Amino acid sequence: MKRLLVLVVLGALAACGTQRPAFIRTQTPHEAYTDSLRRAGLAETALGLEWLAAAEAALREPVRAKLPVAMTTEYPAAEPRAFGYRLTLQRGRVLRVEVTPAGDEPALVFLDLFRLDQAPDTPPRPLASADRDALVLEREIDRDGDYLLRIQPELLRSGTFTISQDTTAALSFPVDGRTSAAVQSFFRDARDGGRREHHGIDIFAPRDTPVHAAAGGVVSQVGTNNLGGNVVWLWDARRGHSHYYAHLASQAVSTGQVVQAGEVIGYVGNTGNARTTAPHLHFGIYARGEGPIDPLPFVQ
Ligand SMILES: [Zn+2]
């Protein structure tokens, strides 16, 4: 029984491995590996010192990269290397980094993502790491800014691998059969002759095209108002966001209903102040304690 409990606890630790809050941060696999090199006396060898220096240099002098990145490179055991990339990422994107070894030989490669602060001389802050035996790192970005990615193979190992990095949308697209190409009006566009700003994006589609929940959540309100016409509010508890779906021809959910991402919640229309415009979905995201944020990176 006790053994089972230990396994369950270990499993739970492994499961939250990539999203650790800073205040209970345990060692990253790279930090644990560095400690093991020190304990084994390998950190003092010429190659060990080079490996540690390469890890530091990747943080100090990353290469500025524009996504997507796909590159194949060698890493000779005799010249320990680490690859550092500086990435500018938007809130609402999910960064995915994958390392694919060329041969069949299993490779131990450390993937670490850091946040870069605005202030100079502030060391990069560890944000997420791939699990020790995984060659994939995935992380939803919750703040616009500059990030640093470091990829480093273990000491005393040669090989070739392909590094691929890209981002995808954190949410699913809310209008059936459409993509961000159907967005014709953007966040902060002027409204009412500049007296107010547009707090969302407008996605154009024929009347009665199904509207999908962009994320799983709870329907917090279904109603009608002058500006939005027929509207649905959806609470995405995971991110602390409220989604606003407006100008609907009709709604297909009721208050309190729990919906999955992709579920139909209504149909495209031009109700409210969109009566003189072609049918479209107004889609807005309001972050808790913050107000409206740009939905486009979340769905593009
Ligand atoms: Zn709008």
C-alpha cells in the first residue's frame, strides 16, 4: 500500500513537471544532471568544464530566431555544445519544441525554456523544461515577451539531431470551417469615429454558420444587449478568461452549461449593432483583473 502511494506521488510529480510554480520549484533535469556531473567529479574535467561553459554561453549569447525553426545539426562529444535561441512570443501561442535524433540510439537532451526580463543583468528565469527522457517541450505562453530556449545534449555523447520549433494557437477557432483569414476587423480598431476601441475580432461567415466554444468552460451568461445582440459568455477557468460571442443569429446553450472546446454554442448572425453589417462573429477575450486582450494570437 505504502509503495503504491509512493508511486502515485511520483506520478503526480512527473505529471506537473513542466508547469511548476516558481515558489516550489524543484531542480530542472539539466540542474539535476549538472549536480550529478559534479558528484561524479566529471565537472572538473576539461570536457566537463566545456560542457558547463557551453550551457552558460547559450544563456548569455542566444541566437535570435524567428519561428518556425527546423535545423539539423551535429554535436560531437569532443566539443560539448549547447544551442541557445532568443524568441519573441505572444500570449495565446503554444510553443512546441522537438528534438529528433538521426539514428536509433537513445539520446539524452535537455530542453529548457526561460523568461527574459526587461531589466538588463537579470538572469533568465527557468519557466519550463522537458521531462528528463522526453525530447519535446510544450508550453502555452501567458505573457507577451522575449524568451530563451536552450537545447543541450548530455556530456560525452556524439550524434546528429533535428531541432524543430513552432507555435500553434492555444484555442480552437470559433467559427466552423473558417480560419483567421476570415478576420476582417481587429483588436483596438477604432469604433464610433474613434470614441471607443474594438475589444475583440470580427470573423465573417455566412448567416447560421455554427459557432464553436474556443475552449472548454462554463456558460456564464446567455442574453441579448443593444451592442452585441444575441450573446454568449463563456468562463474559461483554466486561464481565468471570459469569452464573449456576439451578434449571434441564435444561441444553442444555456447558462450554467458545461461545454467542451469545439462544441456548438450558437450560430453566426448580425444581431445588435451589426444589423447593417454582413453576418459575423464578434469574439472577445477578457482576462480576469485585466480587461480585454487581443484574441487573435489565441486562434490564429
Ligand atoms: Zn466586433
